[in-house]
Amino acid sequence: SAAALLVLAAAVGLAVALGLLPRAPVNRFCAASNNQTGFLCNDRVTCVLASQVCDSISNCRNGEDEQERLCGDLPHSLPGYLVFRCSNPAYWVYADQRCNGMNDCGDCSDEMGSSAACPPCGSEWWSCSPVLYEYCSCVPRRLCQDGVQHCLSWSDEYIC
């Protein structure tokens, strides 16, 4: 009976290895640099930023971040944690582009509103109503007092 169990275990292991039996899903969520959403490579060490998945550059040693089953039908083929849906259902961005200060959705839904749930402007940003379409409610402090109006109120030139 012990030999039979050993043969059965070997057969199940072989069937799983050959893909004949379903494997338990692998959790690939990880926190990349600056605590941003990432994709965990097969080595279980490398965490690739969400926006680096399916970008035609292999960031994982074995290229699993560029595999057809992951990248074949964007964004539908991506795990949900890698995707942020913009308020316009026709648009999406990678999850690490949410709350990055840039207007990636084109309507600021990735930076403002309840679905984005972004914190207030950080220390590297100045809170204002931007003039440029590129920003939503904060402009980079590096643009303060640069002689160019970035805030409707001109606060980036006179107060910031």
C-alpha cells in the first residue's frame, strides 16, 4: 500500500508538471519601489513595476512578465491588481500610474475622485489647480518659481 501511494503521488506530480491537472494559482502581487504595485517574477525575489509588465522588455530573468498569456489581450489578460480603470471605460492605466501626480487617464480620474483614493499632495508637490493638462491637483515643486505659470492662481510663482 505504501508503494501504491508512492506511485500515485508520482503520477499526480507528473500530471501537474505536464499541465494535465490544474495547478494552484500563483500570487504574483508584490510591492515594488516606493511601495508601488508590482508583479513578482518566478524567482520570487524580483518585483517588477506594474507598468513594466507587457512593455516588450523582459524584466524577469525568464521573461514571464512578457508572456503571451499575460500580454495577449491587454488589459483583459492582466491580473486585476495590475490595472486601474479610468472613469471613461474605454481607458485604463497600470496600477502604479494611479496617484503618481500625472494625468495618465486624460481626465484625472487616476489622480482624483473616490476610485483613485489618492492622498493629498506630497512634499515634492505643490497643491493648486494646474494650468497644464499634464497635472491634476498638484504640480511638482521643482517647477516652482521657474518663470512659467503652472497654477491658475500663479501660486507656483509667488507663494510656492
